[in-house]
Amino acid sequence: MPREGQTVFREQRRSPRSRRRTTRLLTAILAAGALTATTAAGAASALPRPAATSLQVVDDCGGQCYDILPPGENGNETLAQIILFKLFGTYPSNNDDQLGPYQSLVTASTGLTDAQIDQFYNSSALGVPAGDVQSTESPETGVSIVFDDSGIPHITGVTRAETEFGAGYAGAQERLWVMDLLRHLGRGELTSFAGGDAGDQELEQNLWRGAPYSQSDLAAQVTALENDGSNGAQVETDLGGVNAYISAAEAADDFPGEYDLADQSIQPFTSEDLIAIADVIGALFGSGGGEQLQSALVKQASEAQYGTTEGDEVWAALREQNDPEATLTLHDGQAFPYGEATGENGLAMPDAGSVQAVNIVQNATGTGVTSTSSADAAKKSSAKSSSSAQASAAAASTAASIPAKATVKPTAAQLARAAKDLPASLRGKVASIAGMFDSGALPGVDVPSPGQQHPGMSNALVVSGADSASGNPVAVFGPQTGYFAPQLLMLEEIEGPGISARGVSFAGLNFYVEMGRGPSYAWSATSGEQGTEDTFAVQLCNTNGTTATTSSTAYIDNGVCTPMTEIEQSDSWSPTLADETAAGSYDLVMYRTNFGLVEYTATIGGQPVAYTLQRSTYGHEADSAIGFMMFNNPSLMDTPAGFETAASNVDFDFNWFYVNSANTAYFNSGMNPERAAGTDPNLPLWGTTADEWTDWNPAAYTETDTPASEHPNSENQDYYVSWNNKQALDYSAADGNYSWGPVQRVDLLNTGIKNYLATGAKFTEASLIQVMETAATTDLRGSEVLPLLLDVINSSPVTNSSEETLVSELTSWADSGSRILPTAAGAETFQDSAAIQLMDAWWPLLLQAEFEPGMGTSLFDALVTDMQTNDSPSGGQQITVPGSVAVSSDNMSQTHKGSSFQFGWWGYVSKDLRSVLGQSVQDPLPVEYCGGGSLTACRTDLLNSLVAASQETAATVYPADTYCSAGDQWCADSIVQDPLGGITQALTTWQNRPTYQQVVSFTSGG
């Protein structure tokens, strides 16, 4: 086996049906002794499929469109297949067939030619040639589903409704269990459905904090979408196909085996369930801002350190809100002002030390834990480290202080129920499948806590026809939605009246292709992350007139003491074969005001207040369906103007990119609220009519938003690059985003394209892939910051032999491109491993040596709390802050997720060292930190920290975790396809690359 990777709305758990009997297919396979890879592959779905029939569709790509989505398309496995995999490592068909090509590009991109692209990507041509058809079926009159040899469904319908029926049916075939996990998560019911693991508790608590809805709230969204003009009425979300598949699967006893293991039945899907899934996707990827309180604490610490005037200058510099050195997606000088302060009216700054996060967990029993004591607590350390070693020890100490997980092994009755249809020789093996959700049913799904940035790795490279060898635009782009087995996304093609598209959609929302290509165009997205969520303070009160405290659940609104609305969800769980967590329960309770959801309490001038978060998309998660529908319409999308119309109808914060055979385009979507004049969206404001969003209507959750023309947009720029970076001049970084400065990972893409064009060459698809993959395997610190560090060190000769060796090692790595590459294809060691380890160990130490003496501990700690210092491939080497942190970091690195270098202090280091070196700096930091501004002292500090880093062992820099032994560098950096079901995948080598990726260039149709 490989290494694996108060108006009270009460929502109660929906009682499951009686436990169904184990699938007959299990007995048929195992009793026959057909325990081979071939048999397992054939068991992918027992529902019969008719003979193969090809699908012919008009396609203007000329064989030049490709895509890939690892690990594989097949995401539903029967209980038989799960057992076969656990016992023998046998994968179901089309379960892992895209993982190998995806990983292989790491070592094969050098010298790549257009003729070799199909070795690393699927053809994404529309239709299915007869020779590529795996099977077909017609689940409804007027509906045809053709599965290609990768298991990807190609759906056609005679009518629009039949087309959507087919999409729903195919979506359930590919992702039913994942769909069910997402709908229960969106409803705050994950633990009741899948088990009470601490990770699942934390996940549903974070989701409930940001998107709590009652059943009536969800129904209101459905009604609002249906009544949203002709476009809203046209959106078809025909759940008939989903529920038809459920009925057929139950009748055939052929359904995902996870239902048996979790002791759950399959409930029909409703429109409200789709809203719940949309809530999850919006929370994961589609909003920015809401970190004004964290930013306020940094501002206050800076003022305490330097005094008000200089402190505010330092804070503004650290914010990097509109840094002139930031690389922009729109680089032709276009300006789109948004998010800047227009005054200081209504600022609501907290009293020092008074801020506390609300605890949304009430009435916990058994293994039910509070939102600050479960897995979340393991992310925080009890003491700030001065080295990676101390950080590791502190983290271990913290983890040890969390009570050991209480589990209950499967009972004899549970094992007997699962084993009763197995052959006698295998009944003793059933225990091998127990506990597969003991690390959570959705491991790796990271719903950010309120006040946290969204981690992402989506990127885009789009080159105009003028700079391509063919004369047609070329694009390599895709979203990063994490790595899972199966993916949250699924590949599909949909063909019907007004619809023709192939690409990906999120499980449960696949009635339209959300990112992909049409007959003559393609589109993709990266997270926008502009500020569309603000923080307000409301004065607390008690309706009976007694003295208010921070526990009060009423607030002053227009002079009236108004009760908050309580939204409650009750959850309970018991141990199952899937999740052995002992029984427990709790109530999730959130309070809603006319100024948003209550997230923190504090005092201002000694008076108790609640801080609320108001998100522009709250109550409107379903509305984006209109834009996604439009993306699938070729008659609209054949021009850049049509594309921009579609993108402007997506309410979530995204950067959208478009190509056809002649044009390229870009549009930034989102509901950007129009703020009151004279206010500062970077800081918390009082919840008053004067300081509220323009035309805010709390009953309908609506406000006046900036018009589409004021969103960054462009057509036919010479090239576009995006990697969650700043979009355009004056388009402000969101309140808590301190990372849009002179060094951002998009620099790797931008430099790659500029350097290539500087040679006079024209881009091919292969050469643009090479730029992407080079960036995907480059250490941003080594590429953009290490040369400055070496300039400081080499400002005087290095005479100590040990220090000279360290400097030489880093210099050699920097000169070779600061790449993180395996020594060979399939190897589990890195080239330049010693230099990479040294860089990893050095980074937190050099930051402390460079900044903490000048900033002082209070400001340094506040800034560390607000923005993580590092985002290395392993997710480690962090600086931790002492004690309990009431307000969590705006961002949190993740282990084994590929995405790296999104958030960190590299921009600060760059500006500071250039100032000390006397080099040019636009908008320098007001204080020179390294060595107090002395080049000699700075050099000494850096060398001392470098020597200290060299003394750390590999086991310290790369501590052991669930997947890796201590000191295993390659494993620590590796990517895990987090299992969302019973099948796990092998670890793959690190690369900083989108999960789903397209390579496209159209020859005609533009």
C-alpha cells in the first residue's frame, strides 16, 4: 500500500431511515472470490448502462484544448470496492487515473512540446469519439449520458429541463456521498450525519459562524432566485435527476458504501439543500474582508510603540493596501478606486485587552467541545518560539493539553451487520474498514473562521494572439480547490438548448459548468479577495432595563434595545464503523443583528459591545447561479462583452478570465458594497445608520453595490497573470490582507512571461505550461528575497569557514532558480535538499532577528497574529504568539495542500533590506528595522540567525505528522489527496499549481 494520505430557529437532526441492508454486490463479488483489480474496476457502478454511442459536437478548438482534475473522475465507491481497496489496494476504475499524469509534469515540463501535452492532460474536446466511449445510459426520455474512457459524463438533453435532469443524475452518480457531506455541512449537521470527530466539529462550527441559516432562510433564497427576473426563472436546478439516481441506486442496492459505514440512509435532495451547498462553496472561496478588528489591534499596537502619528504611518505601511510596487493583473495603468478610507467617521476601536471571540457551542455533552478547544486549539501554541525547535516543542505541549479523543471500537453487532453477507473466510476482516472517518469526514476542507483570509492557489496565465506562435490567444488557468479523493469538483460536459460546455462544477451544483470551455471560448477564475465584508460594533443592552454585560443578547438599534435573532442547530452523534468517536452532542448558536452576525464581544470606553460581521453575499449565495448559467450559453459568450455580462452576474469575489480565437478579457466579480462617505473600511465602525452601507436593508440583506463598470475589467491586454494578487491600481487590498506588497507569488508568473517574451519568442501552449510549472516548483523566498539577504551578508567578506559554507550553499541554490524539485521522476528526495532545509529553518529566525527588536514584542506579536509569517510547502516553520489569542490570524497555513507562499512577510523583508542597502524603494517602511538601519549590524543579525538555523536538525524543521516520520523533507512538503470517502491516494511531490487546470487555444469561432 502507498503512503496515505433568539427569535429562535431550531434546526434538529433529521432522523435517518432504518439501516439498509448491505449491498448485494458485495456478496456477489466476494463470494465469487473475484478479488482482482479487473473485478474491482468493473464494480464501479452496478446500475446497468446500455451499449456505447458516440457524441458529436461542434468544436472550434482544433484539438488544442486540454484539462486535468486529479486524482480521477470516479467518486462513488460501493462498500465492496472500499473493502477490496482496504484489503488489497485495488482502486476502482477511473479513481486515480489522472493523478499520475498530473504529478509527472513536475519533472517533465522542461523541454515540453505541444505534441507531448496529451501525456499530462486529457483532451477536453467537446463530444466523445466512438473509440473513446466507455458506456452510455438514458435515465429519462430525452436524456443521454455518454461516459468517456476517463469516466467523464457527457450529458445531452432534448429540452432544457431534460438536460438539467441528466446533469443532476450524472452528478449523483459521480459525487453522491460528497454532495451529502456538503449539504449537511451547509446546514450545520455534519457531525450528526458523519460523526463527531473534533475536525468535523471545528469545520461545522466555522461554517455555522459564517453562514447560519434556518430552514425558512434557505427557502427564502430559493424563492428570491426564482423571482429574480427572467434570468432567475430560467435557472433550472432540476433535482429530479439527483433523486431519480438515488431511487435507482437504492433499488439496486448499489450506492456509496460510506452510507453503510456511517449508519446513514440517503435522503432525497431539496432546493434548500442546494442553497446549503452553495453556502459552503461561498464560505470556502467567494468572499474577502471582515478582518477589520484584527487590523485595528495591529494599529493600536503600532500607536503604542511609536506614538499616534508615526504609529499610524507604520501601520499604513504594513497594510500594503495600495503598494506601488505590487504586481498587478491589469498593468496598462487602469485604475479602479475601491476600499480606500474617505474619513474617520464612526470608528469603533476596542479597549485594550477586551476583545473575546464568542463561543457558539452550548449545552455540550460527551465528546462535544467548544469552538476554541477542539482541533482549532492545536493550531495555537502556548509560548512564542525563538526557534523552530521551541515552536515544535510548544505545539506538542499544546496538543498534549487537549484531552485524548474518546473513541469506542465497533461493537460485535456493528461488525456482524457489515460482515453478514461476506464469505466466512473474510468475515474476520471487516474490522479493517473501521474508523476511516476518525480524522474527520471532510479532512483538509478548511472553512476559514470569520476574520480569516481564504487560502487559495488558483492562478491564470493568458497571452494574447499577438504574442503567440499561432496568432490565437493561449491560456493556462484553473482554480485551486484543495486536493481531495474524490475532488470537490467533478468534470462533465453538458449539451442542451442554450447550453454547450465542458469543465468542472462543485459536487451538488453541477447543473451548469462553472469553469471550463464552450464551443469557441474558455473561462476560468481565481479568488478575488477584495473587501466585501465589514465589521460593525453595536452597543449591548438588556430589554428589561438592567445593566448590560458582554453576555447580553440585545443591542441598541436606532435608539431601541432590540433582541438579537438566535439561530440554533442541534447536533448529536454516536460511534459508528466510519467514525469511532464516542457519543456527544451540542447546540450551535449564532446571534444575528441588523448589522450582521455577532462574532466578538469587547468594551469601548468601558461599555460592552458586540462586533458583528456583515457580508454582502449573506442571504444571496444562490444568486450567482445566474452568472454560471450564462457562462454555458454560447450565443452570449462568443464575445468579451458577453463574457463580462455573465461574470458580472456572479456575486462571489472572483477574478474571471476569458479567451476565444481572437480575444482575451478579464473581469473582477463580487458584490462590492458602497460605503458611507467619510468612513474607513479598514477598521471597525459603529453600527449606525450614518455609517452603514448605502441603502442597507437588513430585512432583505441588500445594499447599493458599486456598478460593474467600476470593477477591474479589461479586454485584449498583452497578457494577464493572476495568483490571488492585487488586481489593479487603487483597487485596495481587503482590510486584513497585508500581503499585496512588492513580493507576491504572482511575480513568478509575471517574470516568467516577461523573460520569455524578451527573447523575441512567441508563446505556444507548451511554453506557457513551462512558465506555469516553473513557478509551481519555485520557492518564492529563494527567488525574490534570498538575493537581498545574500547582498547584505556579502556586503563584507565572509571569513568564517562554517558561515562561508552556508552562504555558498544558499547562493548555489539561488543561482539555479531556487527550485524545489525531486532528484528524479518518482523520487522522494529533493535536489538541493540541504539548502531548502536551511531556508525553511532560517526564515522564522531571520524575521525575529530583523523585526522584533525594532518593533517591540507587542507590535511584533500583534502583526504575527494578524498575518502568518510563513507559507512554506510543509506549512510549518511558523512563529507562534504566547498565550490564548482571542482574535485568530487572518490566515493559517495548511500542511500537505500544495498551495504555498500566498501569505507571509517576504514583502516586508524586501522593503526593509533594500532600505538598509541604500537601494530604491517606493513607499518604504517608515522605520528601518534590520540592525536598526545599520548595514553592519543587520549583517551580523542575519549571519547569527543563519548559523542558528543550520544547527536545527531535519527532525526539528520537519516534525512528524500523520503521514510522515520526523525529518522526512519530501514527505513534509508532499501533497495529500484528503480522503472524502473510503479510497485513499498516494502522496505526490510538491507543486504550487491549480487542482483543475485547462490549457486552451482556439483556432476559430472568435
